[in-house]
Amino acid sequence: MSKNLHVHKNDTVLVLSGNARGKKGKVLKVFPETERVIVENVKLVKRHTRPSQKNPQGGIIQKEAPIHVSNVAVICPKCGKPTRTGHTHVVDSASGKKGTVRVCKKCNEMF
């Protein structure tokens, strides 16, 4: 069962807990089914890889590991503060299409 999360790909987020607490980064990937996200340069792990056609050298590579979505807060693009998000319904006046958008709880700006 897929869930809608308060975090989307390319959002800037602040890590709230764990070893990376206080770090800011961009969301690279979202996993709604497990409620996890991968944040750029947060929770780096070392992975031992065999030589392959894609990586002929092999060796130890560093990559980001997923963290739980409850441990991050979205940073509002307008006010620049970590915030909770709400949703509001909007109707496009030109085409008449309906939809929902996320809203910053601090400055009420849509993003």
C-alpha cells in the first residue's frame, strides 16, 4: 500500500534526529511503501563492491542510506525555516482543473 508523504523528491529537508541531526540536504529518492527517504550527504555508508562491467575497479564505495521520513522536516522555500506541511485544495481558473498543494504552516505559502 502506497502512502502520500509530507516529503517529496528535490525538497530541501532538515534532519531532526540521529547522528546527522541538524544537517540540511536535498531529497534524492522517496520510498513511500517503507516511509523512508534518501537525503544527499546524510547517513553515508561504505559498501564493498565486486568488480563488474559497470564498475570494473570494484572496491569500497560510499553511498547514502535511507532514513525514516519522521526524522526529517521540510524547509519552506519562501521563509527558509523547517516547517510542518498542510494541504489545501486549489482550482486552476484557466483550465478548471482541481488539485491539492502543500502549504507551509508557518507562512501559509504554497509549494
